[in-house]
Amino acid sequence: MYTLDDTIAAISTPLGHGGIGIVRLSGPDALAVARRVFDRWTAEPAVDPHHLYHGHIVRPETGRRVDEVLVSYMPAPHSYTRQDVVEINAHGGLLPLREILALCLRHGARPAREGEFTLRAFLNGRLDLAQAEAVRDVIQARTEASLRVAVEQLGGRLSQETRALRRRLVRALAYLEAGIDFPDEDLPDEEIAGPLGAVLAGLEALLSDASRGLIYRQGVRVAIVGRPNVGKSSLLNRLLQMERAIVTPVPGTTRDTLEETIDLRGVPVVLVDTAGIGAPRDVVERLGVERSEQAAARADLVLLVVDGSAPACAEDEAVARLVGQRPAIAVVNKEDLPQADDYARLLPDAPHLRVSAATGAGVRALEEALAEAILSGQAQAGAEPVVSDPRHRDLLQRAADALRAAQETLGAEGALELVAVDVEEAVQALGEITGETAGEDLLETIFRSFCIGK
Ligand SMILES: Nc1nc2c(ncn2[C@@H]2O[C@H](COP(=O)(O)OP(=O)(O)O)[C@@H](O)[C@H]2O)c(=O)[nH]1
Ligand SMILES: [Mg+2]
């Protein structure tokens, strides 16, 4: 299903206005296609690899210049895809880039699908699957911490550790099979039980900080909810350190949900400001309230904001009921005003913090509490987690479960065939991380999550 023998082309930089933009070609005809549209190479008998050539993209039919460009040629295997690659650096506008791409397509290339350059790099063995996924994660990283984790994975740390564990299992499997074929020989324990235990310990070490890695990569959603006018939008602006949401003394100012990301100790935190939950006065407010309820339901953590200068009312109670048992922090806002209520009975199990979104008092402590709630129970060791992708975590888990089952059978002196089946399962699972045993369906799903041009 995957072809490597045709030539693909795409705009590899974001669409919009930019200083430069790049059209990339990969495949056996990359140079031939470029020769047809790049004037410097049309008459050039030998193009120097890894040189930048200055010239123009020209419509061959009319001789009209499309753009002034810098073009480079990276022959196989010394390129991103390990195929012949040509990169055309043009001016970064939508029109020149689209026209250059269209010319390439008309002269022998076909449009690249999502992630197809990286897919080719994978199929040609330049990257394994976990590294290919890291390319996407580097591009999509939202904090320095998530970038560091992705760069480590791109460098092959997860791949090397996974491969080393898998190799030990493959060896153990060979001994197991020998034991099955020659049941009268004694099986040396150090060749089977020893490696199984060691690999399981290795898997557990990788899994131990996986949830922290997942949090860095995926981030968490925090919904700010409360009745109208308690200061939700003011609190959002405070946490963002900018005036993002409109704040007015008029109840019902925020009618729709609004999202912004902050970097909280390396964790990308999506803050969702919501319309106040109360008695809606019109259809827009009613829809806003529904969205607020959905935002609270979808959030990993809820900030329930109340107004400390006013007594708790039925609306506050209603919002607290909506929060229910979800992870939450009660934020008693407007502490700069005379306080009318301590709100202690609202969400009695959640931490309560007094803040003033107006003066900023208590906001640092709130950030600390938020980080604590998000990373609670996570080891805060300096080392970056190795695993940050739920796909990898699940496969490591699958391998670990299979090895535990294998150990159990071994311990109970069960049939070696059964042990072998479980060890094979673990070998298969680990192979799906690096792609050694990945089927086309899996590749299809993974590369579809890339952007076109990557
Ligand atoms: N004194 C005081 N006023 C605040 C504080 N936070 C918000 N306000 C005011 O409360 C009103 C409603 O604020 P807003 O953020 O729009 O509330 P929302 O409806 O919950 O989003 C505005 O007039 C704010 O200036 C605070 O900490 N102290
Ligand atoms: Mg608001």
C-alpha cells in the first residue's frame, strides 16, 4: 500500500505570510522535477549536492518567473527521507508557494499525504516509529519540558531502551523453545527466569514516570467555573498575566467559553474560562451555561470560584453540586474586600484558597496548589520521563502484564509452551513501539496525526 517509488511534494512551512516558505520534494524524480521548473538547473549538467543555488522558479510553458528562490539538492541516502530530496526556499506567501507546488505537481510529483516525508524516513530505516512520533511531538510541544521529552525520544532514548529489553526477551525465547524441543534437558534458570525478571524491572522503571511524561506531553485542562460576577475572567487574566478575557461589573459578561494555555512548571495547562453558571436570562446565556457545564465535565481539574465578599448563595451551591467529586480547588476570590463568608462547607474535601484576582494576592499560592494537584504523586526527580505517549505506555504495560503471567506459569512449573506464548506477546508489544512489528493500520493511524509537508 505504501509506495516509495514515486515523487511527493508539499509546502512544508506553515501557510500564511512569512519571511520564507519551503516546498519540499522527495523521491526518485525529485531532481528531474526541479530541473523542469528551476531555471538554474534546467541547463545544468551536474547539480552539486548540499549546495544552495540561487535562481528563479519559471513556468516552463511561458517562461514567466514565479518567484526568486534558493534551491538545494540532497541525494539519497543523505537526506531526511533517505531518498533524493529537493528543497525550494521561496518567499513565504501563500500565492508563490501554491504556484510552485502546483508547478511541481504538473511536472511529475504528486501531493504528499500527512506525515509522508517522515513515513518515508521510517520505511527507509532512518528513524524508527517512536522517533518518527517524536518528530510530531517536537513540532507540537507546548512547553520547554514537553520539548525536552520529545527531543530525548527523537534522539532514540526510548527506542534504545525498548530494543535492549526486547533483545533479552528474544534470547530467552530461544532458550524456551530449546526447552520445549528437548524436554529432557535441564533449563538453565539464569537464561529464562533471570532475564524475565530483569526485563520486567526495566519495564516497570520506564512505566514509573510515564504518567508524568504524559502530563508534559498532553497537558491538562482546568475549567474555571462559578456563578456570574465572582471574578472568573479576572482570575484567568491574572493567571495568564494578560487581559485576555473581558471583565466588567455586569453579570453575564462572558457568554462563551474561552481557552488559553499557560506553562505551569513545565506542564501545558489549558485554562478554560466559562460563562457564569446561574439562571440564564436569554438563549445565548442558556447555551453559555451548557458549555460551562460541558467544560467542567471535560476538565481534568476544576477551579470553583466564589465571591468571598458575599454570602454563599443557592447558585454557588448549584455550581458546587455540578463539580461533584471531580478533582477541584475552591478559590475564594475578592479577599481585598471585607469578607462575608468563609465558604468552608462548599467542596469540603477540596483545598480552599483565598485570592484577589484584582490585586494578585494569593495567586502564587493558587498556582502552587494547582501544580501540586496536577503533579501530585509524581516523582519530582530532575530526570525527564522517557515515556510520554499513551500508545507507548499501553504497549509497555501490555508487555509487563505478559511477563508477569509468564513468571507465574514458570513459578508454578507450568507448560513451557504457555510461558513462550506470553513472552512472544511481550516481544510483539515492544516491537510495536519501535515499529519492528507494526502493521499498516497502525502506521496509517500514526502518520495521519502529522501535518502535510512533514
Ligand atoms: N474587589 C475585587 N473585585 C474583583 C475581583 N475579581 C474580580 N472583581 C470584579 O468583579 C467583577 C466581575 O469580574 P469578572 O472577572 O468579569 O467575573 P466573572 O463574571 O466571574 O468572569 C468585575 O467588576 C471585576 O473587576 C477581586 O479580587 N476583588
Ligand atoms: Mg467572565
